[in-house]
Amino acid sequence: MKIAVLPGDGIGPEIVTEAVKVLKALDVPLEMETALVGGCAYAAHGHPLPEATLKLAKAADAVLFGAVGDWQYDKLERHLRPEQAILGLRKNLGLFANFRPAICYEQLVNASSLKPELVAGLDILIIRELTGDIYFGQPRGRRTATDGHFPGSDEAYDTMRYSRPEIERIAHVAFQAARKRNKKVTSVDKANVLETFQFWRDVVAEVGQQYPDVALDHMYVDNAAMQLVRAPKAFDVIVTGNLFGDILSDEASMLTGSIGMLPSASLNASNFGLYEPSHGSAPDIAGKGIANPLATILSAAMMLRFSLNQADAAQRIEAAVQAVLRQGLRTGDIYSNGTTLVTTVEMGNAVVKAL
Ligand code: IPM
Ligand code: MG
């Protein structure tokens, strides 16, 4: 099985190195090939998503992705910024379904910023639509103009849109996922203000009629943001659009102790997937060897399960992660009194040893 490995910028290379180390320790035949993506690809080839990188990803059985983005590229025109690499991969590969599970491991109950009783046993799944919404509408503004300015205008805008098929397919994904869990879907929208999300609500409700065994409720996004920190365990599956899903998944990650713990899978209609931590490139801590590699290691486990049909290997990785947490090993983001502070590399080595 061929894996395209795209480490990217910032802490990307450090955390991906640890995930690759873990994958190599398994007895699964994997061929891994690495390519540049994001700011480093722009620096080397003049484009954040070079043709060769996209080709490698398309030819692979799955993609393991680190993170992209660095302040030094903030002034570039929109289409050359590092973030365009991941957006381009999602769009080009048709990765419309983004799974972001938020699970609070027993050992990390005290690392969460919420009271232990609110997060103990937490296991929710955010399903974020990933190739539509305001992320892929028509933008207009200074950074979309080729000379860096948008002459004659003092405004900028983006357009939010969803089509019926886009909503239907992500709704089906959510209901089917809920069937394998606690049979509850909360669809998050802003139907009280936005036409796009009134349509979203209507279409999700229609699809829901095909799943009478799954409970469906609708929630406005502002309320959902509040409920996530008030009573997160009341949720099972949350399905939402691209922008709200981006925001709510960062919020949900803190329930698990740290954003450094949250893996993700982005799938297309045939279960081809790109696997990446939900966090970003964290340029402020890049190169220091202190980033938490567990979100990426857990993303590699999701890759084995969803795209490579290796559920046993996935489970071994997840068990190994729990074992190192039980041993008390912690990177800085999940450190608390009485635990052992380790580096990125030490954490990766410990997972390999636990395997
Ligand atoms: C994420 C990230 C990306 C997004 C950025 C890097 C484009 O925040 O995967 O959540 O907004 O989708
Ligand atoms: Mg995000």
C-alpha cells in the first residue's frame, strides 16, 4: 500500500516523522513517499501545491498530512498562501467528509480546561463538510487581486453557498456514522439568519427521514458553541458546514485535554482519505522538539482503519497511545503535576516501544 507523506510547515515535519516511525514499527507492508506541501513547497517551487505533490497524492492509497502555514507567507496573494495547499488537496481529491472525533482519554481528564466530571468519558464525533461553504465561494478583496491590491474598492467579500447534493451526501455520512454509535445526530446551522443554512436544515431533515432509527435535532451554531462547554457529553454526532465545523472542532479539541490530541480523517466517496491532525503548523513552537505528535499518530491509526482496511493495526496504535499516557508521559500541552515531561521524539519512541 502506497502512502503519500506530506509533512508541510512548522511542526509538521516533526510530528509526521513520529507517525511514520510508528507506522514502520507495524508489520503492515507500506510504501511511503514524501513530498513538499505548503509554504516550504512555495519556497522551493513557487507554488504551495506543486503538480508533482498532487500527482503523488492522487496515485497513493492514502495521504498522511502534517500541517501548513507560516507567518512569513502571510503577505502573499491568496492563491499562493500555504493554506491553499490543503484546500486544494481537499477539493482535488473530493474529500468532502471530515471526521474529527473528540475523545477524552481517562488519563487526560485533568488536562482539560473543563471540570473533570464534564469531560470524563467524553466521546463525540464532529463531521465537518469540507469542500463547500464560504471556503469555496467567490472571494473578492485585496489578496485575491494579482498585484496585492483590489483597486477602487474599500470592501472585500466571500460568498457562502451549499447545493442540495453537497448537503445530502454529508448528511448520509453523519446518519450512517451515528448508526454505529449512539444513534443521535445534531445538525448545527445558522438557519435563523443565513439562507444557506435554512436550506442546510431543510435538506438534513429530509435525509433524516430515511433514518428513523437515528434521533435528529437541529441547533444554532452559537448555542452549539455554548453547549459544547456546558454539557459536551450530551452530543453524539455533530454534523455541520465547513466554517462552523472548523471553529467547533477547535473548541471540542480542548475538551480532550489539548488540540495536540485530536486526529482527523478527510474522506471522499470511495473511502480514499487524507489524514491529518486537527491542529495547525504552530510556527511559534516549530523546531523546538516540544510538539505533541499524538494527534498525528492517531491520524495514522485512522488511516489504517478507514482507507487501508487494517483495523487491527489501528487498534494496536490506539492501545499503544493509551499505554504511554498511562505511563504518565506527557508533552508540554498535556503536562500536569506528577506526570513526566517528554519531547516530541521521546513520545514517538515511547509509542513504538508500547507497540
Ligand atoms: C483545519 C485548518 C484549515 C481549515 C486551514 C489550515 C486552511 O484550520 O484543518 O481546521 O481552515 O480548514
Ligand atoms: Mg481549523
